Amino acid sequence: MRIVVVYESMFGNTHSVAAAIADGLRDTGEVVVSAVGEVTPEQAAAADLLVVGGPTHAHGMSSSQSRKGAPDYVERSNGDLTLEPDATGEGLRDWFNAMGKSAGRSAAFDTRADAPVLLTGHACKGIADRLHKHGRTLVTEPMSFIVDKHNHLLPGELERAAAWGADIAVRLNQPH
């Protein structure tokens, strides 16, 4: 089974979550973890399972405008945050716009602030909707992984991400 875990990440949190999810899926097949700008529509279409995640910005998926603010945020963090190499490049919205229809299974995740969803929103629902519109079937409910007010993953979130990946692996072996 070919599994592609695609992520968009500003400060490394979503990247780390994607890697942990992939660890939970490793026994299921060949797993590739890649930044959104590195995955072609053909590679996404060829995946038996496509797991996609990104940070929550302004109640949903990031935009080109919200990504532009990431370097300033890093600068104001007094060295507490670093910018991912591709943080200001292509985002999930752009990537989905270039994607065609493809059959296969999928899962969606995000990272978001530690506050009620009513206040933060979550990108994973929009990601799930886009996956569905592109012909993918979700194998599980979208999942959020939480960062604190300083943009660091809360303790236990990477373990929770690996467990979520392992749960997806179990679901893949069930009839759908």
C-alpha cells in the first residue's frame, strides 16, 4: 500500500505531527512524508491513502496572506520559533486547486491553538471537504492536534498523533 502524508507547516508543529502519524502507519505499507510543495498531483493520485494536514489560520486553512505573516511572527518570538523552509511557499489551498479527481482513501488533520473550536476554528474540516470533493473517501473523522499560546505542541500530542496513525492503519484493514 502506498501512503502519502502531506503537510503544510509554518513553525514545524504540523511537520512533526505528520511524521508521528506516519510512524503510526509504517506497518501498513510504504509511507512517504512530504511538504505540500513537494507532492505533485500525480503522486497524490497514486496514493492508496492520502493523509493531509495543515495549521489553522483565521478559523480554517491558511491562505497566501496568512502565510506571509509567519516570518514576522518568528521575529517577534525572540528566537523561540524557527520558520520551516517552505513556510511561505505553496499552501494547501493552492495545492488542492491544482489537484484533479482521484479515487482512494484519505484522512485530514490540523494543528490549532489550545482554545475552544468556536474561537479557533479548525483547518481539518476544510481539508476533509477538499479531499472529498477530489474523490477521496475519509477513513476517519478529521483530527486536531493542539499547540500552546507560544506555538509549541502540547505534551503528549505527538504520541496522540502516532496513535491516530495506528488507528487509521486498523481502519484500512476493515471493509469500507
